[in-house]
Amino acid sequence: MNVKPDPASLKIERQVVGKGYAHDSARRHVRGEAIYIDDMPDLPGTLHVAPILSPVAHGKLAGVDTSNCAAAPGVVRVLTVDDIPGKNEAAPILHGEPIFADGLVEHQGQIIGAVVAQSLAEAIQAADLVKLDIEELEAVFDVETAFAANSHTHPTQHLVDGDAASAIADAQHRISGQLQMGGQDHFYLEGMVAYALPGEDREMLVWSSTQHPSEVQVHVALALGIKSHEVDVQVRRMGGAFGGKESQATIVAAIAALAANATGKPCRFRLRRDADMAATGKRHGFVMNYDLGLQANGRITGMKVEALANSGHVADLSGPVVTRTLTHLDNCYHIPAADFLGFAAKTNTVSNTAFRGFGGPQGIVATEAMIDIAARQLGLDPNEVRRVNYYGSETGEVTPYGQDVDDNRILDVVDRVMQNAEWDRRRKEIDAFNAENTILKKGLAMMPVKFGISFNLTALNQAGSLVHVYQDGSVHLNHGGTEMGQGLYTKVAQVVAEVFGLPLDDIKITPTTTGKVPNTSATAASSGSDLNGAAAFNAASAIKGRMAAFAAQEFGCDEADLVFANGQVAAGGQSMAFGELAHKCWFARISLSANGFYATPEIHWDGANLRGRPFFYYTYGAAVAEVVIDLLTGENRCLRADMVQDCGKPLNPTIDLGQIEGAFVQGMGWLTCEELWWDPSGKLRTVGPSTYKIPGSRDVPPEFNVEILDDKPNVHETVFRSKAIGEPPLMLAISVWLALRDAVSSLSGGKLAANLDAPATPERVLFAVEDMQRQVSELETK
Amino acid sequence: MTNKISLVLNGETVKTDCRPDTTVLEWLRGERLLRGSKEGCAEGDCGACSVLVRRAGEENYSPANSCIMLMGQLEGGNLTTVEGLAASGPDGHEVQQVMAENGSSQCGFCTPGIVCSLAGLMDRNQSPSDSDIHDALAGNLCRCTGYRPIVEAAHAAAAAATAKSDVLQASKVDLDPADGVGDDGCRFYLPKTLQELVGLRAEHPDAELLAGGTDKALAVAHAKERWPKTISTRNVAELRAINTQDGAIHFGGATTWEEVLPHLEAHWPSFATLVRRFGSTQIRAMGTMAGNLANASPIGDGAPCLIALNASITLANQDGERTLPLDAFFLDYRKSALAADEVIKSVSVPLPTEGEAFRVYKISKRYDQDISTVCGAFNLKLTDGKVTSARIAYGGMAATPLRATSAEDALIGQDLHDAAVLQAAKQAIGSTFTPMTDMRGSAQYRAKVAVNLLDRYVRDISGETVEVMAL
């Protein structure tokens, strides 16, 4: 391993960074005073927009008759593709992904047009009056059909390292099979929304619930046929996003802007829950075809996987999602020979998109399932199979895509979680419980997670900030990151407060806007605080440097002797308030404003060959889950979860704890109760919380233990040596699904692997139980 | 002429001439510019719109889903929102104080609704258990936090509160509700006697008959319907009563599930456990037993329980009353025997007799606040080890709630613990139903579970632990 020594600076006691401040908006949240976009007061003349959605999964759109709709009460305009003055383009990466369907509909719920009316109710009622002339075409809903037809939305990716086919063929043991896993709706509580205000000439101001204001800016400009500098996009906060508002907010914002442009009035466009769930993308469901070679001790010799993602009707972010799947199939395990094929299947369902983990969780689910299956076939403890395959000096420390695992903490997190969970004692207790109970069976499982931090595409790993110090010493902070509840604004403010030695309250957090910080990346990939925290650090440090030079002159001391702390600037026996220094700097004509920029160092990625160092660093975590299942109904429940998560030196441990707990529960939902269900015509029938069940408070394990590892600073130079936290803990919930498999396996004394896909609804569990009972009775009759 | 709606909003008496079929959420956000309450789903499921409601004569506030509650339903009532709670002091209500400090909010969009639900819990229960808190939160979804800090905040706030929240006490004002509000464009009738109710029903056969509206009002919330005429059963004195007479409990047609719950707890604990999973606290505060039956949904959970309990239903019109056994009330998919001029006066449930063992099992993807994939209700009477009577009813297995009479026949007179008897009854269940496949489960799954639930019942009444939630 090649761990860098900790710089001496890390030993300094921090004043603001590292403290568990509450979310900056917590008081406003609980009082109902936090303003989301739909809460902004209506500007005079405001109009409301409702979408016209396709009732057909695939068809030629021969005509849209809007006459009845246009004549309905309150209707001001009806917009279709013909009303787009610029380009009908919403693709975040590729092109040809329409805002409004143009001659072709490719999924039920696709947006064909929009009704602009005096009230939302009038817009919704009128939208039902549109007459669509659609000539139905054959639709494809499953990825295997698309794979067989080589029908994809994004070029196929193939990560090859060594000769996996030979390694598997020559192995002592071999397992192969197929695993299916469903997608997941983001179910952010705040549905997609945008509010567009036309300005002078062609200017357009758009408030958008987006994780990616710069992308919204680009697409609004494209749609209106204007330049980016004529569009300003703002967002103070979102009511949850989870990746769902990374690329998919674009269409909503563009339609609001088109409506504002067409009517000259402020236009508000909010997708209500049913329309939001029908028209916007979700986590990709996958089919995984796997082939694994192993030695008798469980050591993997080669792994071949076909990862078939349900991309939906267009690519959106499916390309990089699949890349992340391929670069996380290794999880914590050294794979001597790998052959990973990633296929973004084109189907007539809504285009899937980013969702916390971004393809990584699906890769890790597949690998953990393979280990579970292999261990039982080999008669080994799954945790022993894990152990002989962990990255390390005895196995290897280079990933299939060529990155050194140079910050390895796998054994550390695994040993801690096994200890915290009291594994040995509970394993025995659970086995005893299972021996005594006939219809309730328990399961227990551990799994580790290694997750790569940075956008795979190197270019996206940049960020900007803008910091002003006013003459009273108060600080205005702006950066390109967006606040969706994850506490980014709080963390970045802590960084700036730390630099200036100010109390956190002296930092004013301001809404993200393209006019202050341009050309930003999405707040995504867990990178928000790494990127924006560093950019804000740089801006604040630049101002502080100028102030320090001046203060050193005033005090007649060396700059190095100055201490900025507790709102004071001091050296030797002299000190002055930070505000006084700010005022003096102004008087001396010293700039108190700076922009900051940050580009993640050391990373590079060859997308054609899937090789490089895509990730600045890795984070590590591990979890143990205990579940119980009911053999008569398949009902199941997680009884206890223990988690350990490496946070480097956390910027804010309270916020990190919230991210870990929330991600775990969200991941548990994905793998258990959350099921997307389409009827045979391709209509999604789970379009609201009455049919799509996310976890409720009673579903949280009654014993729910999290340990944040804050003992080791990030060995790589992140801001204050913290580590990313947004996505990695979601994958800790895979332990719940593995424990369910273990509970089903208990019917065979743990000898046979469960035939259980995801999500493990009661139905899937019951059928896995029946399958297991069949396997066991076959074995017994042999 | 317009009869304005009178209510007490955050402690202040307000008269409004808004249409009575306006949703409370629409009115708060649109007319009052109180935008703390959010729309998350417009179907009474996510709880982001939760407010506190106290209707005339009630002791405590209950949380309610303002997205599916109509302004006419608030006539004479008290309404407290998150803004009203915040105004109760420099740091607001105890729940707000604790939640602001302990990481209970991330994105914050669900938070105002959660604040209202927990403040409502504290108004009824000053020392809630974990389970009470989960019951209170069953109608509030949070996608960010994983709930742990919210549950802890509920405990901490209850411990910190020395008395019931002042703001809630101070805003409890009894107004005398009018017997109708609105105008000719949109009239909302609130009759106070059964005679008035059936008279209005006869006079306005085109009017919407509204009990709690927790399912029916979704069409309004989704902007798919407007209701020019609505007749509410809520204030009809005869329909608000629950009494025990002649060996049965008679639940008036306007009694809510929350009001019914203690009686179920006393006589049929398994039914009470089911009802605590029935919608949410918000839904149970509004939704009525009669409304659940009138809805005639094949997946309503009230029907299979009440059919298994041999309940009867009394319908009234201007000419008088008629009483039907409940299983005769359901005619077809969402079609009941309720005539256009009739109302449900009461539902009568015979009290349990010695040897009766009632159990109901609801199978769904999520334990709380989900709609049943299969709901099976079993009521067997055992005398000296023999089954002397049997009523078994299912929801989710056919176009209506349905009895498994052939299974009942297979059991009556037999020894329940005889494997052959059980097998015959299970086969009878299997051949009774041809369930459908939908988003809640496949036909095969439903068929399998329906049969297995009889197995569970037999184990359950023998004292075996049969449910994962019991661990």
C-alpha cells in the first residue's frame, strides 16, 4: 500500500469543521418557513402548466388535435413540439432526446405537449381533452429481448482484464446463472417543479428544482434558441432529489420556460405525483448473467458478467450508469480475470436515470449474490469466501480497470462490524431459533462496500465558488453545489467559517445560481462537499491571504504569526475583530471578493478502453443485517442492522450520520418493499404512494447501530481530509437482502442458495421458499 | 346567497366564502398563503400535507390529510397548521424545538406534516411508546432521514412537554356548525338529523354522499371532479352513536375508525390490530366504517372482518329502514345494495360468544398504511375441540369481499387439528377463488397465501408466534 503520511496540519484542532451542526435550514423546516419553489409567492399574471402524456408505449404520433383543449375554460396556450423556437433537445450526454415527443412516442407517460392555463386545475382538466392520433407500434419492455436484438441507447461497454473465459473454464468450481433486480422510484417528497419568469428582450429567469442548474441553463437556452448568458437558473433547495433531479429536471424547466416565452407571463410547472412517476426516470433495473470460476477455498479465478440495464426509451445517463456498474462489480474483491459487458437496453419504458449509487449498487448486488451462491455450493461460510478474495497484498491491489486500491480499509471495516454485531454469538442464536421454529426463520448476513469517489468522466470533477466579505465582516457564500437535503450548504459554510475563523452564523448561504458560478457540474456522485467545499476553501483562502497581508502590515508581524479565530484576527498581543479588519481592508482598497475553483487532481479515465484512475479515492463500509421471514406468506422484516462507515475526518458527523441512516433505509426499500409494476400494455401502475411503497418508520430495524469511523483522515488530499458520504451507505442495505437469502437457505441447513431476485417482496420471498423446499425434497429423495 | 364556512384557523375565527369542495390544502396554500403544508401525493398517503383538525365536539386534535379534506368538512371546526404551532412561542411547539436540533429534517419537505402528526400525538398521548409513535407516523413518509431521529424527537418532545401544548389548548373553540355552507354553484349540506339526511338524499339524488371522503375525495384532489352538491353524514346525531344492545355493538354510519377502534380493542383485538394498519392516523380520523363498506371495494379491509363476524348493515331512506347481512350488501365490483335514496344508518356486530376465535391477517408489501394484497378473516367457534361454527372471508381475492363457504362447510363439525380436515378446507379455499394479478401481487401468490392463512390461523389460536412483527 502506498498511504501518504498525514500532513502536520491535520493535527490542528478545528473550530467549526468537524462539529455536528444542525442542517442550516432545520429551524425553517420544522416551522414550515423553508421556501421551496412551489412555495414562492405567485407573481402577478402567473400561469400554470400541466403535461399531456402519451397513453401508448410505442407509436407513430400522427397528430395532436388541441382544439378542444385550447377552447377549455382558463386555457391560454397549448404547446407541442411545433411551439419550440429552438431545439427540441434534452439529452444530457448524447443527443436526440426530445422535450416534447416529435412524431414518435416511445413510452407511456412520455410528454407530448403542455397546457398553459390560469389555474393548475384548469390546465389538468384541459390536458385530458387533447385528441391524439397514434398508430401503435410493437413495444419492447424487457431487456433480454432488447439485448437479443442488440437494441441499445448507448454504445455497449466492455471491460476486459485478463482471460476470464479460460480462467473460468479451468477453475475447480464454476457457478453461472441469472439474477434480476428491479428499478426504484426516487420518491423525492417534492415533485419536479420549475417557475419561469420572462425578462427583458429574450432573458429568462428559471427557478428549477434541479441538481444541475448549468445543464438546465444550457437546455433552456437551446429550447428557446437563445444564448446561455440570457438564461439564469436558480435553486435554493430541493425537497429531495437522490439523482432524480440530475438530468430529468431539464425537461420540466424547459417546458416552464417555453410556456413563459410563449405567453410572456410567469409560468409555474409542477408535476403532480402521478405525472412525476409516469413521466420521469428511475433507478435502472438490471438483468445480470454471470459466470464465475473459483478454487476450492473460494478464491475467485475469473468472473464474466453481462450487465443488462433497462435504459428505457433514450440514453439519458445510462452510459455512465453502466460504467459505474462495471467498475463496481469487483466491490471489495480482487478479480484475477474479468470480462464485464455493460449493455444499455432500449425499451419502451420511461428513460432511467441517476439514482444514489448510479449503477454501483446493482454491480455490488450481483457480486454479493455470486459469493453467496458460490459459498453454499462449495460448502463454505460466505464470509470466508469474501475474506480470501479481499483486495490485499496476498491477492492483488489493482482493480480490473487498472486503479490501485491505495487506501484499503476493507479488513478494518469488516472486523469492526463483525465485532459490533456480535456475529459469532448471534449466528449461533439464529441457528438455534431456526431449529425451533417451523414457520418463522431468521437470516444473518455481512457484506462490505468499497465505493469509488469522483465522476467517472474526468471533466465533471471541477467546481467553482464565489465568496464576498462585507465591511462588517459578514460573509456571503455561493457555490455551484445544490442543496437537496444532504446538508451540503451547511458543510461548505463550515469550511468557509473555518478558513476565516468566524462563527458559522457569520456565513450567509445563498441560493445556487448560474449567474454567480458558471459551468458547474451536477451535485451528484457523492462529490458535492469534496468539490464545492474545496472550491469555497480556495475562494475564502484567497481573500484571507489578502486580508492577512494587510493585517501583518498593520500589526507589524509576520503573516505566519496571524491567527484567525473566534471572529478575531490576532498576532502576538495584538488583535482586532474580523469585521474591523474587513473595513480597514476596504478602506485600503483591497478586494474582499474572490471566486474559487477546484479540479480534482490525479484522476484520468479512458472511456473507450475503460481503463484509468477514475476515482480520486475509495470509501469503505460494512454492514451486518438480521432478518426474519414467514414461510407461509413471505412477509419479512429486518430486526437489526449494524453499520460501520469510513468518513475520513468528517466535516459534520451529525449530517454524515443522517446520510448513512437515510441511505440504508432507502437501499433497504429498493431491495425489499419498493416494486415498480407495469401492466401488459406498458403502463406503470405504481404511480403514487398508495401503490409504490417506500419504507415507513416501523420498517426501520428496531436495533439500528451506526459507527462512523473518524479515526483516519482521508489519505488523499480532500478538503480537511473528509470523505464523501451521499451514496456509499445505500449499498450497506444489500446486507438485508443477503440476510433474506440466508433465511431462505436455512431451510437447507445453509447448504443451498436461495433463488431470490430483488426486490424481495413477500411474494418473491414466498416463491423462493417454495423453490427451496422443492430443492431440499429433491435432494432428500436422491 | 352564500353561507360562509366558519372555522378557527390557528386560533383565529375565520369566515370564508371559498367553494366548499375546495381542498383544505388548496385553500391554505392558495387563499391564505400558508405554504408550510405541502402537497406530496394528493392521495392522502405521504402526509406532507398533514394539518391538525378538531371538529366540533371532539376533545383532541387529530392530524388529517389536508390534500383530500374539503373545506365543507371543516365547517365549525378548528384547524391548526405548522405555522400555528410555530407561533406558540419563540421556538414553537416542543416537537419543533427538538426536531430542529436533532437531525430530524434533511430536505425538510415532509417535516411540517411530521411536526403536525407528532404534535397531534402529544395532544392525545403524553407518554407514547415506540409503537404509538410508529402508529402516529404511519401516514408520514420521509425519504431522507431513515426516521430514527424523528422517532427519538417524539420521545424527547413528550418528555420535555410539561403540559399539553398551549397553542393547541388555546385554539380549541367550539363553534356551532351550520347545516349547510356554500351557494347555488356549490352547496355542501351538513344535516344534523337522520330525517334531514334522508330527506336531502331523496331531494338531491345527484348529490355526492360524503362520509370521511378519504377515498372519494381523491377525484377532487386530482382535479378530475368538482362537486356542485355534497351531502355530509358527519353531523347526523343518530349516525354518530356507538351503542351496545341486544348482544351486538351498533356502529353509527358516521363513526370514524378512530372512534370504532377502542370497541374493537375490547372485543376483537386482532381486528383492532388490523385497524391500526388501516390507512393512517390521519385517515382513521376522517374515514368511517360505513364509508369503507359503501365504497364496496374488493380490497377494503373492513368488509372481510365484518363478514366473518357476521355483521349486518342497516340502510335507511325516507320510507324506513332495512337490515341486510353484510355479505349480501356487496353485489359486484364496487357495487353495493345501497340505493340512490339510501344511507347507511349503522353496522351491527354480534358480540363474541364463548369459544369464538376471531383473527384477521392482512398481507401487503409494507406493514403500515398499505392496501391488502390478501386480507383473510377467520372466525371459528370451537366447542370441545370441534368446530361448531365457521365464518371465513377474504378481501383481494375476487371482485367483492367474499366468504369461503365451502371451506367453512369442510370445517364445521370437524376436529380443527385433524390434518385431513385442514387439507380439505385448504383445498376448498383454493377452489373458491380465482384471484387476479396486479401491482400488489400475482394470482398465484394470492391463491397460495389465501390457503396458507388458514394454516397460520390454526397455529395462531394454538399459541404459536406466527407473524414477523411479533418478533
